[in-house]
Amino acid sequence: MRIRNGLAVVLIAALAPWGAAADELYDPIAIFLTWQADPLTTMTIDWHTEGEDRPVIVHYRTAGEGPWRSTGGDTREFPFSERLIHRVELTGLEPGTRYEFRFGADSEIYQFETMPENLVDPLRIAIGGDVRHEKEWMDRTNRVAMDYDPHFVVWLGDLAYADEDPRLNYRWYEFFDSIKETLITDDGLVTPIVVMLGNHEVVWLPRLERNDGLHYAEEHGWENHDAIWFYELFAFPKEPGYGTLDFGDYLSLIILNTDHGEPIEGRQTEWLEEQLAARQDIPHVFPMFHVPTFPSVRDWDTWGSVDVREHWMPLFDEYSVRFVYEAHDHAYKRTEPIRGLRVDDRGTVYIGDGAWGVSERDVHPADETWFLRESKSVRHFILTTLQGQHQHHLMVDEHGNHIDEYPEGLTRMQIGD
């Protein structure tokens, strides 16, 4: 278990400007961490400001040790907002190490941890999708997830439900407010996030027309499935909305784009095969995307699912992918292990279906649906724990109740706590 308490309070008191009270320390209106490259040796820090003129510099050091180092970054506009997005990528860091950082001598001090060099100790990931219908729901699931001390969080699209509509920017503000209020521990340790595209991160012209906002698209030349906000707000994945994060030689997250500006078939499928072929020696390879292969709510032949089954599922079979994460349906599901559209112990388990902080939908009954092992209408997250070659997946609802587990009957204590 990582120690999170008792360090930062002393450091803040020691390093704050002489005579400055805690409430006078500079603190940006939004802050979150992610990666663009190796999570063992890098960290990308984003923060938002409004009406401030400060240098885009992060000062950092190993927690409590040595002089501060500084790295500069860049600034971009938050679309249709007075906010500015500042981004700095720290590189050349040591694996499995706690660092502290600040935005100047008058700043609050935050911390982060680089990912470990190996899986001798358990690595915990909180995973889900469809994040914010109501901030209250997002906050609640965030807080329960943080009770499990995750090393990072993954959100599988449909983040703020802002629908690329300038009138809905307040939803993005609430999304980032929730991150700052709930994904930072009391001692200032910031939990990184990894995000991907969902259908609510792209322009959908019929929705804009229905909501009397089509003029924004016409004025700016937007087309269906443009992701104007997403690519400004998040450093990874860059266009065309898919990419891989490799954690040493033990974990690969393959982030995919289920037709949100990039077709499933064609070059993305070719890229996916290259990624899977190159990672056959990695013990934990997780493809992740928004629209489910096997929907728990929508029809079998729904948009996107058909193409995923046709183009990606054969690759999951060929390369013996153990687990795939999906979202979109606002429910929870776990499939039977499936190979070649049949239940097969050698097959892939598909898990989702995206209900982190949204209203739940009625599901297909698991006992009446050939591909479903479990299905529930419940807000939840998936706590994936990795240690050595082992995987354990504990499904937890927004109130902290355990709703499912895979492998069934295996407790977390057996692979570390």
C-alpha cells in the first residue's frame, strides 16, 4: 500500500513564501495529469486559468529532496471560453517515484507518482465510461474509486456530455471541477487520468440543428464528427483519436476510436493488428473503446457494434486478447469468454458498458442473452488489479457495493491489497 499521508503538509509549510497564509497560495481553477508517452518516466500536467498572466512553467523535484527544477510548456485556448489551457510535459523521471510540483514560489504544492518499473507490487486502475450527466453522480463514483487507492483512472468516452456545443461549456467546467475536488488526495497527490473519444465528444450536426445551434458549425466549417474541444483539452490521444500507452514491459492500453471521426475499418484496423502483433509478449494488453462489441442495452445490430465485431473481434481472437473494456450503454455488463461468436473458455471477456456518472438504462437479462454472464442497471466502476501475470477485476457501484468479480471467487488479497 502506498503511503499518502503526512508528507505534503510539512513541505507546504516549509516552502510557502515567508508569512503567506495557506489561503493566499496560488491555485489554478483546474488541474489534471495524464501521459503522452512512457508513464514510467514522464508526466503531462494540464492546468486552466482565466484572466491571469503567469509564466507557463512547472517547478518539480523528488518529493522533499533537492533543488527545484523547471520545465516550460505551451498555452492553447479553451474553445469558446475565456479560459486558457496550459500544458507541460515532464520527462526523464525515475520509475516508481513520488514527485512534487508547483506553478511558482507562491503556489500550492501538488504531488504525483510515476508508474512502477514492474508488477512486483499490485497496480490498481479504476476504469469506466460515460462520466458526467450530473456532477453529483460523477463526484460520488470518483470518491468511491479513490477509496481503492488507484494508480490512475481510465474513462472510455462520453466525458462531460458537452456535445461540442459552445452553450454547454459549463459541463466541461463541472467535469474539471469534479476532477480537482475528488481525484486529489488530502496530501495533494494527483491521480492521473487517461481518456478517449465517445460520441458526445464529437460534433453531430442533427443534434446542433435540433437544439438551434447549427450556426456554430456553419460559421466555423465544422463537419459531422469533428472533435473540436477534445483535441484541445486533452494531450492524448492526439488525432485521429487512437493510440497506445505502454507501461514498461507489463501493460499496454490500446485506445481505439469507434467511428468518432475515424472509421473502424481501414487504417485503424490495420494499425490495431500491428499493435497487437508487436505486444504478444506483454502479459496485460487491454484494448479499450467506447461503442460495445456486445451491447447490454442496445440492439445486436446497433451502429458501431457490427463493425467492431466484423473488423476488430477477429484480431482479438487471433491474438488471444483476454479482456476488452467498452462503454456507451449506461449499464454494467460482463460477457462470457467469447471466441468466433461462440462461448469458449479460450475467448475474450468484454466488460463495460459505461455508467460512471450517468442515468442507468434497462439491460438485456443475462439469463436470456447468450453472450452475457452479468448485466445490471447500475452506476459503477471497474477496479482492475494487476500483479505479475495475474489480473483481477472487481466491479463496484457508486455506493461502494461489490456487484461482480472476475475471476469469480478470487479475492483481491490473493494478488495483493
